[in-house]
Amino acid sequence: MFASFKSRLAAGELLLGTMVTLPTASTAEILAGVGFDWLLIDGEHGPLETRETLAILQAVGEKVPCLVRVPEAAEVAIKKMLDLGAAGIVVPQVNTAEQAARVVQFAKYAPAGSRGVGLARAHKYGLRFNEYVQSANDSTTVVVQAEHAQAVENIDEIVRVPGIDAVLLGPYDLSASLGKMGQISDPVVVTAIQKVTKACQDAGIPLGYFGVTADAVRPYIEQGYRLIVAGVDTLFLSQSASILLNKLKKNPTTG
């Protein structure tokens, strides 16, 4: 499954995912059952820690590819999530080619990188150690986020780092770094996004985009973005509950 996800991404297939932020495996199970191509497990924001991430991967990791967004471009965070059995990692705030190269190094076993070797869930606790180690470099998906003005400045160099499988654009953090907090349609933000888009397309690097609604991501799908994160578990819950409650309030029973 993991290798097929990476190959599907490289082949330009549209991969529709959503974001899991709640520390409950049941939430991930529900979203996996809906039929998303992949899930982004968010370990950067919110309450998700190692134990909750493990439970989510145990519940749905064999059913749908799960990429874990680590808190930062740090060695321990990256290898720990991969050892738990994630199909890949998403790394925030990668603003230089040097940072991107370190991400790849931490995610790949020697000789391609320096990922530490241990026995964990990804290795079936040692039962399939050799098989995993031999295939991991080719099957693990490495995604970096372009979500800062500095990343935009350096995007031409970032996309040429060997081992980067996709660039996921973070429009909200990007807008904030440009002094346009939340104004993702502002010309300054749009221009920055266009620069990232062109650099990735010129280098043949798949593009990803996050939006909270279908309408927000659809224009980017039309531009050729293929790694899509649409919606967040918490918003699905709150919005659906609000719609139901508002309908009940408009049409209360008369007794």
C-alpha cells in the first residue's frame, strides 16, 4: 500500500485526503471508511502525541495510507513517526534547500540518508525487519511544506533536492508570513503561490494544497495540484452539528 501511494503520487493521480487532529482512533476510522485516498495525521498542531498517533495507525494504517505531519524538521520526530508505520511524513516550515536535504536524510536509511535503525511497528516488531529496511527508502513518501515567504524565495532550490516527493502549500501560514493573515486571495499571496506552483511544475514535483472546503481546493486541482487535503475532522463535526441544530430551531415541534 505504501509503495503504491508514492507511485500514485509520482504518476500524477489525484489523491484526495483530509486532516485528522482529534486524538481518537475512532475519528480516523470514520474518515477512512468514507473513502478518502489518504489521511494527514496532524502532529504539528493540537493534542496528538505519539501514543495517540500509534493508535490511529494501528486502527487505519493498513486500510488507508496515513502521512503524519511532524512538529518540525527534526530527526527524532521524523524517524519516530516512520517507525510507527506511517506511509510518509509531512514536514512544516521547510524554508531552505538545506532544511529539505536534512529532512530527506532523516527519512532515509543509509546510504541515501542517516535514519536510525530500530525495531518498531513498521518492522512488525522485528518479524519483517529485513523486508522493511530494504524497501523503506523506495516506499516512504516525503513531503515538505512551503508555507513561508522564505520558502517562496528559495523554492527553485528546494524542489531540486533529491528525495522530495511533493510540496504541500500551506496558504494560511504563508499569508501570515507575508503580512496578509488569512487573506489567501490577496495579490501578494496569490503571486507567491504562483511562484511555488511554477517552480514545482517546472521541476516535475507534485503539488499539494490544503483547504477547509471543496470550493477552496477545487481551483488548485484545476491547476494540476494532486495531493489534496480538504477539510478537518473538527470542522466536519462542528459544521454538521450546527446545520442540524439550526434546522431544528427553525422547525421546532409544536407539541
